Amino acid sequence: MQNPFDELIVMIHETQTLVNKRLTQSPNYEPYKHTATQLEIILDQATRQHIPTLDEYKKIDLGIMCAKTLEQKDPELADLIYKVLEIYDKIVV
């Protein structure tokens, strides 16, 4: 079984690649900018193999933003974000 932190890092990199592509096309679109920032936070935690505190975990609001904004506009990105969050949740819980 793969280390969940390693699995998370791989999934974050895949998601970041798509986010960066989207940001090139729409550099001022706030949901893409917010996604990039939140992914950096999660990546930092995963790289350090840091299990986030409850306060740190609560600051990650990608799921809410995805449900409200990206599922309709960019389902491909939303799907990747949900995969990141699924792994992230396993680490936290």
C-alpha cells in the first residue's frame, strides 16, 4: 500500500498541472487562483508528512468552492480536486 502522503503529493501535482493551464487561460478567475493557493497549503503539509490540526483542516475549503463553482464550469478540475480531498481526508481522520 502506498504511503498516503506520497499518493497525495502525486495527485496534487496532477491537479496543479491542470490548474496552472486554466490560470494561463483565465488568470483573473478567482476560483482557479484560490484552488492554486489551497493546493500549495496541502502540498506543504504532505511534503512534511504533517497531519493537519483541526484548525488547519478547517481552512481548506476546496470542497465547498468546488461544489458551488467548479462542478458546473470545470468538471474535469472539480473531479481532480475531489480526488485530492479524498486522500487528504484519509490523512486527517
